[in-house]
Amino acid sequence: MNRRIVVTGASGNVGTSVVRELSTDPAVGSIIGIARRRPEWSCEKLTWEVADLADERTDLGPLLGGADVVIHLAWMFQPARDPVTTWRTNVLGGIRLFDAVARAGVPSLVYASSVGAYSPGPKDRKVTEDWPTHGWPAASYPREKSYLERVLDTYERDHPEVRVVRMRPTFLFKRESASEQRRLFAGPLVRGGMVRFVPVVPDVPGLRLQALHTDDAARAYRLAALGDIRGPVNLATDPVLDAAMLAEILGARVVKLPAAALRGPLAAAWRLHATPASPDLFDAALRLPLLDATRAHTELGWQPDHDAAAAVSELLAGMRDGAGMATPPLTPDRRPVTRRKRRAGPGSLSRYFREKSSRG
């Protein structure tokens, strides 16, 4: 079929997995990967184009010409202390791209929304795609994701000729994203090797989250791009991660705490510029609903290969090793943990992997 697919944010955590997944499909003839900085990494069928979606001087039309599908993944998480900058890139840049898709006559748009777009929800049951998408207004990430959901409500009304799919995945992890995620959410004071020496996991109200391997999400993006599904699609898998599950992975013990006991130190670190992650993002995470991914299974025919615990374990092992890829967002940490440190200490990830292996 030789479909031409344009992927924005193609050099990031999700983008590298999506273009790699697309490159293996015989129905895909060519892939245009758009990034703000040209990566060294590439794959079959992929051509890189350097562009900043938020730059009004950039003519997006030529980049989208002849495309059958645009997959919009580009997103700026930092600087969280400058919400005007992230708003300009994420919201205004997204609107520019949506408008360019319609002008270029691209028939399909697959947009990376998020569990973060959802309003606070239950932790004792899973919600479907009709749950409200008003986000958590105090944090920029859910606020911006929610705003673009409203933009697409109007966009779909005004451009019924464009098939719009809103992918709403939960947290996405893979080994190669470890260094990037440490930089984005933990900062320079937290080194990768510290994940081996976490003595306790706080059990705070609301700490029930879902995770998904990025490669599994990429398969869903491919199916959505090449299929005929429309509308929102939740992406998540089991088990739901709670304090007990995280403690097992880390070889730590669980300590029950009120949320304020954890938020206080996070807020202090934020004020001292010791972490790039706002405590408001912590508040949002504790309020996220659990997602029902039935629609992805039944209408996309999607099934993940990894469970949530495996995705988290892979990320933590990648942090330990300073893992990454040869793209600007995924640049690996340059000081991985030494071999001697990797062998030291009780409750290590290596012990966890050995035990999991022995249990089959």
C-alpha cells in the first residue's frame, strides 16, 4: 500500500518505538520523522526532517504533503517552571499542526493524548473513554493535554473529513528512555544507581497507577494509523501498580504515610530547584483514574507483550545502567553505576530479576 506517514516527536521515548514499529509493516512505504534536533539514530524507511512546530516561521505544509497519516507525538515536559514556554510549544504548536493537517488534505490524524487528560477518577475500578477529560488544573501537563482535547472537539466538528484518533496511554516506559525520564522528573541530584538502594516505598492514599511498555504502545499506534478506528482509545495493562508491587520490584519495604508527608519534601526540593518536577504533578498523579483498555483490545486487535511490572523493572534497570539512545531527548547518562556497585547491597534489581527468572 506504500502509505506515507509523518511522525512528530519521532526522536523521543514514544517516537523512536513508533517509527521502528511502522518500519516493519509492509503497508508503510515511507516515514517522515520530525524532530527539533537531528538524531544520529535512524531505521529503515525513515527520513528525518528538522522543524519546530511552535515556530510560526516554519511552513508545515511541505512536511505534510502527500501524507496518508500524521501521528502527533511531540511534547515538551520542561521547563515546568516556565508554563508559557510549554504552552506555546504543546498547545499552540499542536493547534498549528492540526490546522496544517486539514489544509494539506491529510486524511488521518493520530494524536497522543494521555491518561493525564482525564479528570480525577476512581482507584477501585477502571474507566472507559467517556470519562471526563478536564485534567488536573494545577499542573501544566494535564492542563495542556486537557486543553487540546477541547481543541479537537471543535476540530472534529469543523473537519469531518479528517479521521481523528486520540490515543490515551498511561505511563510509558522502556529501557532506552531511562536517562531521559530521570532528567525530566528527578533531576541532576538523583543518579541512576540510587534505584538500587531504596529502603522503603511510601504507601500514600491514591498511589495506584498503571504503566505500559513503550513498544506495546507503539504497536497500538501502528494499528490506529493503518486502521479505520476513530475517537479516543485507552492504552493500559495489568497489574495495577501499588506500593506493595513497587516494593517487591525494588526489594524494599512498605511504609504507610499520609500524602502530605511525601508532598512536603517534594515541594521543598522544588522550591530549592533540586528537582525539575513540580509537586503539582505529584498531586495530579495521585488523582489519575485507572483505565479500561477494552476498546483497544476489541476494535484495534491490540494485545501488549509486557505486563506493567516488567515495564517498570526495565525502566529501573535502564536507570541503573544510564541507558539511552542516540537521539537528543534520549541521550544516555555518561556515568552509569560501576560494576562493583551493581553487585552491592541487599534488595537489588539483579536479585529481583533472578527470583523472577527462577519462578518462570
